[in-house]
Amino acid sequence: MDALRLLLCAGLAVAAVGCAVQQDSATQAGPAPPVAAPAPDRAERATISGTIASGVETGCYVLRSGGKLYQLIGDDPDIRRPGLHVVVRGEARPGTPTTCMQGIPFHVTDARPA
């Protein structure tokens, strides 16, 4: 029984030393560097033309142009007619979160039928 106690105490001592060594190395390494959140892409001024379509969410309209899909934000209600070909000016803001969650967000400053 004494041999078993001796073995158990020796095992606990080794474990305690191992934990202390790990703790010391973690302390010496310092805190982990902060992880930066990705920034949305920069706004791009553009004039695009294409065809209006209804978005998947109610009240959302998209513009199909050159193989891309743009979500129109702040557009003229007169152009919100699916199938209408239009020209819009404004800023594409990729990476901006929206409630429509479809297409590249495009903040319209001017819109007219083509």
C-alpha cells in the first residue's frame, strides 16, 4: 500500500510540474493578437444599365446588368417595374449588409428609363 501511495504522489507531482511549465510558457508568450473584422469593400461610383426584377424579399428590387445582380437602394419608385430597362447612377457598396440580402448593394443617386 505504501508503494501505491508513493507512486500516486509521484504522479501528482509530475502532473503539477507539467501544469506549472505550461502556465509559465503561456504567460511568457503574452496575449494573443486581436483579430480584426473584415472591412466592407470600398464604395465604387458607377453608372449602370440593365433590367429591373423583383427581389426574393417583398419590397426589394434588383437590377440585372452584365451578368451581375445589384440590389437597388434609394431608387426612384417610378422605376420599380420588373422588366423595365433603366440607367442608374450611384455607388456600389459590396459587403454592406442589407435586409434584402441579394445582389451587390447599389445606392442610387439618379435613375431613369433607358
